[in-house]
Amino acid sequence: MRKPLIACALALAALAGPLAANEAQPTLNDPVAARREVELAKQLRCLVCQNETIADSRASLAQDLRGKLREQIAAGKTDAEIIAWMTDRYGDFVLYKPPLKETTALLWAGPFLLLGAGVLIGWRVVRARKRTAAPEPLSDADRERADRLLRGEGEA
């Protein structure tokens, strides 16, 4: 009975360490460099999570990229040089707000194209449903004709 409890406790302890270790840790020695690191990390997309910046992500790749930021800041690189290094290595996709270029046009236009397609499809569905809506009620003459046919009297 004790062995499974001890095994569970050890497993939880083993998981708790890595989860806490992946938090963004700015450069502690220099507050200006720390602020620069955080601001740069907010401009870069986590390539694993894709919807988070590397400042917010807990993924190990994001942690590595934050380490690269620290190294580049410590080496005296400017923000523009660091961003250029990241985009040279990972492409414009690494930028959380990619620039509008020929290669990123679909990233910018995609949401609007999808919205337009959705509106067009919705309009066509509504139009088709209106055409197949409930039939008009029968006139008195049509109703009498249907009654005659059902009684077997045929067309007169």
C-alpha cells in the first residue's frame, strides 16, 4: 500500500521541478538588459506553441530562445541585430507581428479571405433555404382537384 503512494509522490515531485524551471527568467545582473530581454521576447513567437510569445511560453524551445536573447544582449547586439538574427535563422514566422511582405501576405490576408468565404457560403445557404422553404398553401381549386384524385374520380 505504501509503495504506490511513494511512487506517486516521487512522480509528482519529478514533474513539479521542470514546470517551475521553464518560467521566463530575465537577466538578473542588469535591469536595463532584463527589460530589453522581456521586450524582445514579447516580439518573438514561440515556434512550438505558435500562439504565444517566447516571453509567455513554457516550452523548452522558448526557454532556449530566451537564453539566446540573453547571450546576444550580453554580446552588445542591438535590438535590430537580434531580431535580424532570429528572422535569418527561423524566418519571418518567428516574429509575433510579421511584416507585410510578399512571403507573408497570406498571413495577413488569410483571416479576411476566410471571413469573406464564410460570409459567401452563409449567404448561399440562406438563399438556398429560402428557395426550398415551406411550399405555398394550396388554393381552393387545387385542394378540390387533389380530393378528386384521391377519391379516384380522375381528371374531369
